[in-house]
Amino acid sequence: MAAVTLLEDWCKGMDLDPRKALLIVGIPIECSEAEIKESVREGLQNLCTYRVMGRMFRREDTAKAILVELSDLVNFATVPSQIPGRGGAWEVVVKPRNPDHEFITKLNYFLKNEGRRMVDVAQMLGYTTVTVGMESERSSQFKPIVLQPLKENTWYRKLKVFSGNTFPGPDEENFEVWLEQVIEIMNMWQVSEVEKRRRLLESLRGPALSIMSVLRAGNDSMTVEQCLDALKQIFGSKEDYRTSQFKFRHSFQLSGEKMSVFLLRLEPVLHKVVQSNPLSVRNADLIRLKHILTWANMTTNLRTQLELLDQRGCPPTFLELMKLTRDEEEYQITYMMLKAKERNADRAQSASDSQG
């Protein structure tokens, strides 16, 4: 698995914003936790506040990897590509910056080399320019050019679709994902408030569109901000700590459900509990372990390993627990296949003996 893909999947599993996280890979497996913490502290000292969320083993490079959550968005100007550590440099992986920003940067460099300006491109794409007078009749120098807003009927990047249905359709997004994209793209649109609102409503379907139609019928001058606030009140997450805690305590393994599947289903619920109560952050691994030992069905071998970790006060991280679980599940599958082969061989031998 590519490092960037691992970063995005890991963040998705823990409900983290991948733009506020980084992955450090290439850490030797013999490197202790204390050595890792010291190397990370030295290598990331120029960044914002951070915390290590977990670690795992990567088969691709036979080394450890750790996930680090940042308090702010990744600053591409200061984040290092590598940090020094045991065995050499450890690679720092971040989610690539917005491709639109990358394009604008490359375009600016290209125009500079060609002796052109962004104004020239704007004129070609349908912008209009206004000159604000002349300094004197003898001077050919104009005052700075002012760009008028982009023509509102030109091409623009459309928003994803949000309907507000309990189960989003294949081309729809849930509210949190949709809202994040709306906020990001709205800042890029250089158009009037009316046009922004039109584009916002264009992305709505189903109950969400019906609700906004009713609200606008009573207030046709609603701004984009007011529209979003109304949608947040209706479709945004309203779970408090007690609700999240209740859901977590009543999350049980289903009949016939693999423990690895139960873990994946349980993790987002646990993460909401932790987010609602900062005091639970440091104990998340222990809370997860206690819940699994109480409510999950597992083999005697795996239970013995987990109970030993519990007794030592060393609860595994989510990824470590998932690895232990999947290794045990794979072992059980292999064991059952071998047993089946032995039974088939015994039957074949018995049949051969009876014929003889």
C-alpha cells in the first residue's frame, strides 16, 4: 500500500482530517518507543503542536510507521520531507496539496518565464479589465488594473451533491464531507453572493432542497452563510458525550461477525466518545481493549495475549490490535484447511484399505 493511501485510510478509520496529519515511515522495527518519541520531537520541533495517534508495521518496507495528528493544517513550507533517526532518515508523508493551488503556482512560473501576466490570461478567459485613469497625458503608465468579477455564466467547479437522505445515493455525500468541500470551494469563487447561493442550492436534492425552499420562501434574501447555518442545525452532528458513550457501551459483536469487522465498526464510535471528552484521549487504547475483552468472541490464544497486555498496562493501539486479530483469523483459516485436508486423506486411506 502506498504511503499516501495508508495515511488517508488511517485518518478515515480514526475520523481525522488528513490535511492535519502526517505519516512517518521507514522506522526500524528494533527502534523503541522512547527512541521514536525523541526522534520525532527533534524532527518536528519547528511544526505546530502535534500528538502521535498510533503506530503499525508495514510489510512493504519491513519497518514501522506512525501517524501524527497536527493542531493546524500541514504547512508545506515548513514540514520536512525526512527526519533523522535510527538507521538513517525516516520519510515524512503528507497528503498532497490542493491540485488547484499547484496549478496556479505552475501557471504563475510559466507566465513569468513567458513575460506575461495573470491579467493576460484573465482577458482570454472572459474577465474584463478597468483602467482607473491616467497619471498624466504625457505618461503611458496606467494605475493598477482592477479585475471585475468573473462572468457568472462561465465554467466553474460544481459542488458535490447532498440530499439529506438517511442513506446517501451513489453520487451523494454525507453532510460533513459535503460541508467541507462547500467551504473550500466557496472561498475560491470570485462571484456575487447571489450566484454563490444559486450554486449552493444547485447541489441540493431531496429533503435538503425541500427544507431550503421552505426557508427561502419566508426569507428570499438569505445569504450563503445563513443557508449553511440552517443546514448545520438540521443535518449536523448533535451527539453529546452521553449519547456517544451510550452508543459505545451498547456496541456488541453481531452473531457470526468476525472480530476484525467488529473492530472496524467500533472504532468510529469510540473516536466520537474520545472527541467529546478530552480526558478519554489518553485512555482510548485501554477503553477499546476493555470493551473487546468484555464483549467480543475470540480464540483462547488471542484472549490470552490481550489479557496479558491488559495486566501489564500496555494496551495495543487500534492498528496493533487489528494486526493481532487478523493474524489470528488467518491462522484459524489455515488450521481449518489443514484439518480438512487430513480428514480427506484419512477417508481416502480408509476407502483404499477397504477395497484391498
